[in-house]
Amino acid sequence: MKGDIVMSKEKLDELIAATKLGELISKKEDEDKKCCKKCSTIIIAVLAIVGAVAAVAGIAYAVYRYFTPDYLDDFEDEDIEK
């Protein structure tokens, strides 16, 4: 029986324990990735809403400035010289 690998019960238990530990670590990493993805989605949504509000405010201000009359045109230089 050349080349046969004989494992003791202790070695087999260590291998099983290491495998279980590896599975637990990979599950933890998957949960962390899901959490980070969820957080980044929330941040992107909040920034999109803030950007939309800022755009609407900018447009409203531009329309206000366009339709507001310029009162400085009402003054004439002749009134000041008298």
C-alpha cells in the first residue's frame, strides 16, 4: 500500500474544524459586503435627492432674477443733478 495516506482521527477533526472556520469567515465577509452595498445605496439615494433639490432651487432663483424688474433703470441722471 505504497502512496496511501493514513489520517488519524485527530488530524481529520482538525481538518473539519478548519473547514467550518473557513465557512464561517466567508459567511461573515458576505454579510459585510451586503451591509456595505446597502449603505452605499442609501448614501447615493440621499445625494441624488439633495442634488435634485439644489437644481430646482437654482432654476427657481434664475427665474426669479429674470422676472424681477430692475429698479435702478427708473432713476435718471437729470434728477440727481437738480
